[in-house]
Amino acid sequence: MNGLLELSRRLKQAQRDLIMKAAESGNIPPDGVIRKISELENAILAVEAIIEESAPSNRR
């Protein structure tokens, strides 16, 4: 579980870094950056879903 939590933290930090750089540039980010932010969001949601499924209260 710790590995999943750490992965979630790293993914969120990477996404935040991209968003902050885009905001600081003062321009609309290139399509590749927008795509990467979106891909990171999907990865974050997938990892969080696995964490939720693995939570002791959700085990059957």
C-alpha cells in the first residue's frame, strides 16, 4: 500500500509542476503539455481507485 501512496504522491507532484510551469509562462501550454496533464490525471485516478479498493473497510 505504501508503494501506491508514494506513486500517487509522485504523480500529483508531477502534474502540479506542469500546471505551475504552464501558469507561470503566461501562455496557453502546448498540446503536448495539456495531454501530459490529462494523462497524469487519468493515472492518478487509477491509482486512487486501487488504493480505495485495497482499503481494509472495502475488503470482503
